[in-house]
Amino acid sequence: AEGFSALAMHGDKPQYARLAAFNAFKSGELAYLVATDVAARGLDIEGLPVVINVDLPHVAEDYIHRIGRTGRAGQEGRAVSLVCADEAENLRAIEALLKQRVPRKEIPGFEAEHRVPDTHPRSQKKSKGAAPETHKTKAKGKVEPPKPDVTKGPGLRSNPFAKAKKK
């Protein structure tokens, strides 16, 4: 997209292109690195502030591996998951593994036609539905409630390593 310095890492790209994208992100030349689940495995980026899940994994344990890319070595990190109603079972499995409910936040202008059902096992009332809200992670995959005003604006937080670029 215009105005965003980003590259992708996925299995259809040759190894040299994946490595170049990774190194550009790690050095701060790129603000965003978009990676598939498989391409992201094994990446260790010190101080990574946020992981965004565009979809939920089918295996709950994979979620822990994904969000574990942020909040390493005792540092805080943020995980954001965009969830649709079709992924309610995946979300339920993740919450069972985490032994807690993932907070939800609906973003104005992005209201879903089909609501994500409330997956909390003790809840008997109907869900108002929403996408999971961002949450903090620690190195061991511990999920904590979000702190207010951590992100800037409604968009994504950029790479803290990225150098400011004038347009």
C-alpha cells in the first residue's frame, strides 16, 4: 500500500528474497514485514512490538508460537488477531489453551455482518460479538489485559527499528 514500507515473506519467494526482506526489516529499512505462518517460524527479532494474526490458526498451539514472536526475553509485546465468525471454534480452542478469554474490541467502520460468538464457557448470554482486542504477551506466551493508549491511532504500530522517511 502507498506510504507503507513493507515486504512479504512466504514459501513462494526464493530463499534469497525471504532473507533480504527479513534483513531489511530487522535493520529498520522496512516498517512492516508480512509473513505467512510457515515463513515466520523460527524468526527471532529482538524487541518486536506487535504480531498481527490476519486469521487464526487451526491448531491452538500454533497461536502460542505466532504470538511468541513478540514479548521475548521478558519484554512486553502486543498480539492483535482479526477474527471472523467462521473462526469461533478456533478462538474457543485458543482460549481453552490459554485458560482465559481473549478480550474483544470492535473497530468502528469494520463491523462484521456475522458476529463472532462469545466463546467464554461460563457466559450464558448472547454475545455482542467483536474482533479480539489486542493483548500483551510475555516471553512464555502469558496473556495480560491491554494497557490503554499503548498504540497510536487506529492503525498498525510501525517497526520501532525503522528509520523515518520523508515523502
